[in-house]
Amino acid sequence: AAAAPAGDERAAVTVAEVRRLTQLASVKDGQQLGLKIASNSVYGFCGALNTGKLFCMAVSATVTAEGRKAMEIKKAILPQRFPGITIVYGDTDSVMVKFPREACPTLERCFALCAQAADFVTEHFAALGQPYMILEFEKVYRRYVQFAKKRYIGDKFEPDGENRPVHKGIDAKGVERERKDTLPFVKRVLDDLYDAILNVPDDPHEALRRFDGHMRALIDDAVSIEDLTLRRNLSNKTQGKADTFAWARVNALRAQREAGSEVAVGGQVEYVMVNGHKDAKTTELAEDPTYAREHGLKLNRLWYFDHCIAESAKRVFDVIDGVDASAVIARVRGELDRERLGIRSMRSFGAGVSSTTKRLRDVDDVGGLEDEGGEGSEGGERP
């Protein structure tokens, strides 16, 4: 047992009691998480007007309206209490704010202000008769880039038990990097671009140079087949539709070549894209990775660039002022097309970096405050 200090009126807490309270906290946390998931589900299926079986638009509309009203209240009261604050982004259950640089010279000061802001909003809603509308201080982004509603990246710090900043690295929400079906190679490229944007802000061309390096590896066929292997789940709707779905075709090919090797419904099919006629459909280019490796089939790197890389990279470069990636993207596409045809270009593969030197747009010291509750859908302002 841990003895209480002399004169301390608190009772000594035994190890068993600490264990019991820890287990109880875990149970309560699981219960609140279950309520959150259930609430989100009710909101979703009530709003599924065209496809839902138990839809009730009034329920979802009410949730959205209440969330919008809460967001409007937060946007109105925070500037009154904290002059110079900017509402960067908000939805029904969260709000991100930017404090003036002079008010937030250090991360520690930013953490203190965010905690004060969260308490201020919580107290305001309690005064309005909503004591369960609790706003928590969750995180601070030293640098932050928002691509669109619910799609952003940031260099994240979270508070420890004493509200001191702890660096958590790059946080990404709603972007391609977080999708389960994103290629490993594309994830690595995006991670490198995000790192350049957030950690080398004084050189807006660093991201383009890194992208150039990854594309050199792709052109030189130095990317492994594992990093270019696509994965999709086989469902009842896709099974047997080899002319429509690439993974269904590959699964059918596996069954033809070796009965029993195919994936059952609900399983994950791995496949790659190999070279073929330029007018061939995507399904006709799909092949089993093991078969492609054993038979020396060349991967269609142009297909990967056009369908998996180019647009994702372009969305990243679109937020960097003064950097035009279109020339690099066009050059990579041309090089890959020549490689597909077996033609080596004599021109050097340069970076094609724009000569302008405008700085990257970012949002420094953005604090994230999140309500306890479900996810919302009401958008705020894009920085």
C-alpha cells in the first residue's frame, strides 16, 4: 500500500484499488466510444435518404443544425475572449484556431492559450444550459496545411499529463496517405513530400526535388514489385466480373492456373499492372504478382504514374506557392512512355523547378480543440 503523507486527509490507495480504478476507467472509455460509434451510425443511416431502410431526414438534419449552431457560437465568442485569434477550420465537433504570433512565441505558451480557450468554450456552453458540451484541448500544429475540408496535414504536438508539449510527428487526416488501398510506393512519396512541406518551409522547391528523386527511381525500374502491388477486397458484387474489375480478373486467372489458389469472397486479392497494348483496358493489364515475377513480365510504370501518382502529387504541389510541377509531371510521363516502348531518351532528366521563390503557404501554431462526441460535417474557412 502507498502510505499517505503525514497530515494528508486523503486515504492511502492500495495497489489493488489502483488496478480496479484503471480497469473501471478502461470500461467507461469503451462505453463512451460505443456510444460515439452508435451515435455516428444513427446519424448516418437516418440521413441515407436514397439507400437507407430506416432513414429519417429530420434526425440527421437536426444533428447537423445543432452542430452548425455550436460552431457559430464558437466562432463568435473566441475572438471576443482572445483578440487577434483566427478560426482556421471547424466542424460540428472541433475547431482549429491560430493565435497571433506575438501572443504565442513558444509552444508552451500556445499550449496554455489552447487550454484556456477550451475551458472558456466549455464554461460558455454550460452557462447556456449544455454542461455536457465539453471542448477538449487536443493538439497543436507547429505548421499546418489544409488541402480541403477534412483533409489536412500538420507537424503535431500533444500535451502530456502536465500540459507540456510532446512532439508526435506528422499528422495526416483525410489524405491519400491514409487510405488502405494506397500503394506502398505512393505512401512513401507522399510522406517525403509532406516532410518537405512541413519541415523545410524556407525552401518551397525541396518537395519538388524529392519528388524528382522518387520519379527517377520509378523510371529506372528501381521500385520493387512489392511496393507497386495493389490490393482490393473481393466481394459478392465483384466476384466473377473479370471484364469489369481488375482484381476479379486476377482471381479468375489464379483459379484457372491452379485450382484452389484463388481468394474466397471477403479475402484480399493482390495484383499488379503489366505492359500491354496502349489501348488495352485496365482489366487486361492486371496480373498476379507471383506470376508476373516468375515469368519476367514488365510492370506498366506509366499506368502507375497516371493512375496512382500524378494526381496525388499535383494536389500536394497545388498548396505550394511558386512551384509549378506540371513540367516535371509531363516529363516523367514522357520518359515512362518511352521506357514502355523500349526507347531511351538522350535528354537528361532535370527537376524542372519553377524559378519563382514565393514561400510555402502554411499555418503556424494552429491549435486543435475537439468536442467530446461524434464526428461532424459542417465546414469552416480554409486558410
